[in-house]
Amino acid sequence: MNSLLNDELKSITKYLSSTRKITNQNVENEIDSSYFATSVSNICSKNVQLIGNNPSSRAAIWEWLVLRVKAGNDGIEKFAKQLNQHLQSCVYIVGHHLTLADIVAFYALRPFLCDLTQFEKQKLYTNVCRWIENVQQHEGIIDSQTKCTMLHNHVYNFTPKSWTCREILDVW
């Protein structure tokens, strides 16, 4: 489909230290979206924690894989906004630990977020920034790449205003 998915598949394979053979296609070639989703789930099919330990978590993980693939290169911003909204009430994408959905989304969003200013990251993607900071702390997820810098405090859009005595008293 595109070189971004190809690069993501290489990174995921490297992170998982996969010794499984990727069938039908070599990772060096361009890949299509269905191949990407199937490949990443096959790479870690033996690791129940990554692919989900029950049918509902496996379905949720697969849903996020499909959303990532459908986003492609052009829809990565929309994908980031969807994930930001989803992460308002959770630490990881699915469940209470790192899953394949987190790994795939991390490698997809990391380049996008690293290119944003700190203000944009915190204003538009606060939850994704928190999540990225958490995921990149897992051993081995970042190899030779540097960590994406995230602020731990919010950047506020504050414009000083001249207050009248009346306004100050109203606030108190």
C-alpha cells in the first residue's frame, strides 16, 4: 500500500524480535493494507497478552489495526484525533497493558507527533502524548531512534487581560 506501512511493519517485527517467517510477501517490498493487518497479528500470534486473551479484546485490537490501516498516510491526523478521544478514559488502547494495537499505533503516530510543536502536541493531542510517553518507556520499543519529547505539563493558551477592580472583586 505505502512505504509508511512497510516501515511500520519492519519496526514492529524488529521490536517483537520475531523469528516467524512473513509469508506471501517480503517486507522489503510494498505491502497492501490487508497484508499489513494480517502480518502483524501473525507475528505475535503466540503472545496472548499482545493479541488479547479473550474474544472481545482480540476484536477490539483488530478494530484498531483496521482503523490504522484505513487511515494510511493521509489520514494519520484523523487517526490521532480518534485515538486522543479514546484515550481520555484509559491508559492503553485495549485493556490494562501493552497490546498489539498500542505497538502498531505507536509506530504509526510517533513520526507524526515528533514533527509537531510542543504547543500543538499538548493542545490537540494531550491524551496521545501521555500514552506515547508511557509506551516508549517499554524496553525495546525504541531502538536506535530517540524518544519523542513530550511535555508533562500542559501548555496553556493564556493572553493577559487588563482587569478592572470590579472584575477582580467578582472573581473573589
